[in-house]
Amino acid sequence: MNVKNMLRVAAFAVVMAIALPAKSNPILADSTMPASTADAKELRGQQMLQRLQEIRDMDKSTLTKAEKKELRKEVKEIRKEARRDEIKGIYLSIGAVIIIVLLLILIL
């Protein structure tokens, strides 16, 4: 492979890395947010557990069908959010995957 082709591949990789950035979350100006994300997750987890305990301790015999259905929905959403927060893994952007593939092609 000559230098001209290597420069083309490198230029393509740089353009793809710039053109396909990872999506970021907006920063909210909220004074109640903890300083780190670990603290935020821990705080949210405690809030969810507290809400589940409140729902568990409720007297459900006086509730209507619609209210019970709403409580079941809320519990399902809390459980779904808890499962989503537990998932740990590596997330790669499309640009990063393309660069890795191109590097593997060049090396091999």
C-alpha cells in the first residue's frame, strides 16, 4: 500500500470521526443534582426504593381499578429503570467502529 492510499484512508477516518460524533446528554442547571454521576445514580436508586416501599405499604383495598393499574404501571417503570441502570458495557460510536475496522484492515 502506498503513501497516497494511506493518506486517503486516514483522511476518511478523520472525517468519519468528526461527522458521526457520539450523542451527549444536555446539561441541566439544577441545583439539586449531585456532583458526580455515581452519587446521582445512588440517589435515584434510593428514591426508587423509597417509592416502591410506599407503594407496598399502601392500603390497596380502597383503590379503584384505574388507580391499581396506574400503580402497577409505575412499579413496572421503576423496575425497568433499575434494570437499565444496572447494565454495564462498552458503547462505541459508529465512527469509532469504522476506524477500528479500517485499522484492522490496514494491519492485516
